Amino acid sequence: MERSTIQRRYGIIGESELVRRAVDRTVQVSPTDLSVLITGESGTGKDVFARAIHAMSRRSGKKLVSLNCGAIPENLLESELFGHERGAFTGAVDRRKGFFEAADLGTIFLDEIGEMPLATQVKLLRVLESGEFSRVGSSDTRQVDVRVLAATNRDLEREVAEGNFRQDLYFRLNAVQIHLPALRERPDDIPLLVEYFGRSVAADLGVDYKGISDDALQVLMNLPWEGNIRELRNVVSTIVTLEKGTRIVPSMILPFVPRVLKAHIPEPDSDESAKSTLIHMPGRSVDQVERELIYKTVLEIRNELAQVKAMLEHGNGRTSSPVRQLTPSFGFEEISDDTGQSAATPIEEEYNLETVEKRLIENALAKFGGNRRKSAVALGISERTLYRKLERYRIP
């Protein structure tokens, strides 16, 4: 079966080389019984590939059972996986089968496997190696024949190094790995995805999908999409639903654009010259743009404070030192003296971009009592971006 036919059948949209590699690996491994680890950021479509693997396997006539390991409390996860006997714990009023028994002769898909506690990992490893398990509250051993697919948005090699994930389980799950690229790594696939989602939603609503303008499509192709395909699907679905299939233009996208990038989107009546200001940042990532904006804001605040201080000192009859005006360009600060002459000197170490950004994040977290959502809003970045920066700067 051709790759394009497989993609249409299982809803895998994209023609980029990274997607093609993932599809080819999926076709190659599906007929086997090997365990498969599907990796990639949240929202990249790991569940879609899991369903495709099961559908193309010899177990396709049996059940595909899916379980999100991160959505179930730790004290209940073992019961969900392996079942329990009546009276095994408070609330266990009946005997119950677990997901492995339900998936016997079929496939089980363990999403967010990196969230699984270590104690449960031990029992999962036993099932993978021997097919044996015991229900919670029972000493009887049961046998199942289940193919295991797992997915994670975590770096499991690092989790293993930090002692959060068992190495033997990682090797057992990672018989074959399929990595799904982030949407920002394949922006040329965005037009295909927009068309697919737009037409699907319009068909469900019973309206005609009028498409998307070129400038609106350019906006979507230059956004970071930290929520990946899921985020793009939600945005397109919402716009098509609210606008009843009307042709999508840049102004319709504004409510869904990160605050730091909104200034780059032209108004609907802007002329052709203004259209060139669409979010086009050759050679610069969104993180760099955010840092530049944060840095510029810090410098402006410092300049204002310096001016206020100088005015107060002058009012008290004190001789003030030259007001130091910082500019965000070229890594130098401008010092103006009484003669109006200026000289450029290197910025002090404490105003290193990363240092400033880290302090801003720490101050925001302190101000909002550690609330990450409020801190992200105050900083003008997404909550996911904030998580990434907390990890980068090792901020607890």
C-alpha cells in the first residue's frame, strides 16, 4: 500500500520529509509484535500513529485499549492496568478487570508513559517480559498476550539518568522508536493541515468552507505552535465554527496569537507595504524575540528610574552623576554627561540577557505566589514556554 493511501486512511496529514520517515517506520513495524515507543512533543499526533500501527497489525481484529498514565492518580493506576479483587482497597466493592485483561490478544496504548510511578513500572516490566500479572489484592497469576505501544513527550533517557524511569523498562519499550516532529519543524505542512481541519469542521457544521487568505496562512506558518497540531486544529476549528466557514483572514487569528507577536499582524485594511510586516523572523526564534522584548522593557524601566532618581537628587541640592541611558542595541549602554556627549561602554554583567530573563521569571513567580499561569500572563509568554524556561534556568 502506498504511503499517501495510508496517510489518507489513517488521517496522517503532511508531506514533509520528517513525516514521511515516521510513516515509513510505522508501515515497517506495524505487522510485527515489537513494542513501539512513540516520542514527540504534546499535540504532535502520537495517538494517531498508535491507532495506525494497531490497524495495520495482525491484531487489528481485536481491541485497541488506550490509557493516559498521566491522567490517573498514582494510587489508582495499578488497579486500572491490572484490575483488582473485591475488598482490595477502600471502594473496591466488586472484582474488576484491568486494561491488560481487556486488551488480551489486542493492543494496549500507554500514553504519557513517562508519568508512570516507579512502583508500577516494575509490574509493567513483568508483563512485557512474561505476559504475567496479578490483580491488586490477589496472589493468583494471570497470563495475557498483549502488544504494548507507549508514547511520551519526555526525554526518557534523561529521566533514566535522573532515576525517574527504570532503565530496563526503557530498553524494553524502546524496541522501535518513532519520533514525531514538532509542527514548527515542518511549517510547509500547515497549509495541508488547515485545509483538512477547515473542511472537516465545515462538513460537520453543514456549511461551505471558503478557505484562507494567503496573508492569514503566512501568519499561521510563522507562529511557534507550542501546542503543535492539536493547537492548530483547535484554532482552525474555532474560527470556522464562529465564522461559519467564512474565508479566514489575519484579523480572525488575532485572539489566538501570543501577545508578543500580535504587533506583527497587519490590520485588515492595511496596504501591501504593511503586509510585509507579517511575523517573519529570518534567523531568529520566537524565544529570541521574547527575550529581546523583555530586555528592552527592562532597559526602559531602568532608564525611567534613573531619571527619577536624578530629579530627586537635584531637588535636594545634591550633585547628581550623569544619567545612564541604556539602549538595547549592540550590547552597549549609552552614558550621557552634562556636555551632551556620549560614550559607549560594555553593559555590566548583571544585565546579561539570560540573567535579566531569569530574574524577571523569578520575580513574577514570587509576585504571584508560584502560580505559573498568572506569571506567564504577566510575562507575556505562554505557560508552556514558561515551563521550558523554568527547566532551562533550573528555577524550582
